[in-house]
Amino acid sequence: MYTVIKRMEISASHRLRLSYPSKCEHPHGHNWIITVYCRSLALNEDGMVVDFGHIKEAIQSKLDHQHLNDILPFNPTAENIAHWVCEQIPTCFKVEVKESENNMAIYEKD
């Protein structure tokens, strides 16, 4: 089994729609650290699991310097973002989304 890991930083804002009062309901931003884990039993014709540049293009080019509520069709919690990122890359099995030093969400396929 081959595994590749791509880590990238995204600067983006969002606001959460919550069922309870929270300061996160107001627009605010983070320097998100997104770590994408991909794996495959075999390498593709280029000798890769996936090109690191393709991961960057699929994720960073869409999210960086954006207001996430405007471009994502769901409440942009760290958990939902992790799931969305995982779905963008066919060989992805796990994503970590760190919105601050102390707050991280992880999505992992079964």
C-alpha cells in the first residue's frame, strides 16, 4: 500500500449557522491547515498515488482567500470541510482540518 500526504494552508473566512448562540455565527477567518491523506495499492502510470499538484489545485485553488459560505453548499464547519475535501480526491481516505492551534476535525472513510 502506498500513502501520500499533502499539507496546505488556506486563508479563508466563514460564519457558522448554529442551533445555539455562539460568537462563531459572526463572520471570522482562520489560517486553516488542511492535511490530505491518499493511498493506493498500485501506482498510476506516472508512478504516483496522486500528483501533489492535483490535490493543491482541487482544494487550495478553490478555498484559499474565499468566504466559505459563498462557495460551499453546506454549513462550513471544520467537520463538513474535512468531508468535502475527502470527496474531491478519488484516492483520499482521510483529511485533517485544523482551524486553530487547539481545534482540529478529522474525517476518515470507513
